[in-house]
Amino acid sequence: MVDKKTYHYCPYCGEKLVLKVVAQKKRGICSNCGFIDYVNAKPAVGALILNEKKKILLGKRAVEPGRGLWNIVGGFLEDREYPIEGLKREVKEETGLEVEPYKFFDFAVAYFDGLKQGWNYSLNILYFCRIISGKMLPADDVTALKYFSLDKLPRMAFEHEKKILTHLREYLQK
Ligand SMILES: [Zn+2]
């Protein structure tokens, strides 16, 4: 988190950002317009959809990072979108299912170092969701959908999701 820049160039005026100490930390500063790159997390949502055998629904990723590996259904919030609405939208886009998020489960912070995109970490909000309607069909950035036992997970795309699912397994055993 320290000495990191989300951007190499100012997203407003295009000036090269330089690292300077602002509010106790080195941050990317624009010497032209005064923009300060605080490197805030991007909010994301994930749906914990369990079947009657307590298996979890996962999606196989069609895109990088982690193409061909599995992850929890979900994604990034859109501009001014509330988490619950974003969750319903993402599940619908990736699975064709209408879900009702009914219980908060956990937060997770995920780092994506080495990407060229203008973000490097996310704050993930995990909710239990129940399926209301729809026919399950992988779409958008998912090529397959499958329920997995929490004791026998496939190769996961992201470290933070392994932790979430370990936490979930412990939680369900209580
Ligand atoms: Zn600028």
C-alpha cells in the first residue's frame, strides 16, 4: 500500500505523476492540476450460492487474470451502484439466475499486483444468496458453472477467495 500509484499519469490532465509524501505516505501527485492518487480499493461483490448439499457454485473464468481457473460469482460495482444491486446484476450476467442476497458473510481484500490496469486492489463484499428463478447458463466472463464441495475445491484464481472459502467451510461446520 505504501509508495504505490494506481496511475502512472494523471487521469485528469495527463501529467506524469511523481511520488511525494502526503498525509504520512508517499502518493502519486500531479504537479500540474493537484490530483492526489490515494490508491483506494475498488469495491466488488461476491455471491455465496450453496446447494442443498452445501456445495458452492463457482464460475470458470474466461478472462485474465486467472483465465481457466475458478472463482466466486461476482464482480466490480458500477458507478454509484449499491452492493446488493451490483450482486444481483453480476449473478444475473454470469449465470442467468435471479438471486436474493439474504445475509452478509465477510469482507476480503484482494491484491492484484503486476497488472497494467488502473487498479491494484479490491474490497470484496461477500453475501449468501438464494436462487429465486432462472435457468443456469454460463455467460459474460464465465465459461462454465459448477457446484463444488468445500472440501474439494478446483484450482482457484485468487488467493483471497481461497481464504473466504476456508472461512466458509469452518463457518458451516459450526
Ligand atoms: Zn493532473
